[in-house]
Amino acid sequence: MERVLTTQILADLKEKMVFLGGPRQVGKTTLAQSLSHQDSYLNWDYPSDRKRILKLDLPNTKLWIFDEIHKYKQWRNLIKGIYDKNKSSHQILITGSALRFNAKRGRLFTRTVSFFAPLSIVSQRIELRKAI
């Protein structure tokens, strides 16, 4: 399942920004980090990353991964501006356990592709651990 999801996310990143949501502990962050260098990963929960995001001091990488940025009240406007200004040179992946994918995204709707990390990823890992 993860491999199929990875392939689809990489394909969609070429055209739009990608949202990856789902329950806690299903591997969203691990999957996102596997797509690029560690430098491209910014976590809103980490104070120095939060400051970098707000200052627009973004990594010198093609892919920018924003984890848990939905906790910022103005995240939609911030991400929309970052995407519109940089879409020809950068790709954006947004991850989060509480990320809501619905029509309320408003202006982001036409700029995004959304994925939901299924619980089957968790159950596959549990079965693998049982086998070991």
C-alpha cells in the first residue's frame, strides 16, 4: 500500500501541492520524509522550524514538506501564497493527523490533491511485527 501511495504522491507533486492526512501513527511523516532529504522537512511543532516557516526561510530543496502546519490559524493563506509564488520551482507536501480534506479548503481546492493514509498501513506493520 505504501509503495502505491508513494508513486501516486510523487506523480501528483509534479502538478499540484499534495495533502497527506490520516490517523496518528500510520506513517504519514515517515512516508513524507522518505520522499526527500531531511532538510526539506519542516515541522510546525518544532519552534525553530515554525520561525523559519513564518519568516519564509524555506529550505534550498525542490520539495518542501510542512508537517502539522494546520495548527497555525492562517495556514491556508500562508501555504496558498507560498505555493502561488513558487509552484514553478518547488513542490509542496503537507502532512498532519488532524488535516481536514473538504470543500472548506476554498481557494486551495484547485491547487491540491489529497490523500488519506489508511489504517491498513498500520495493520500491515502489525502483521509484519507479529511474523518477526
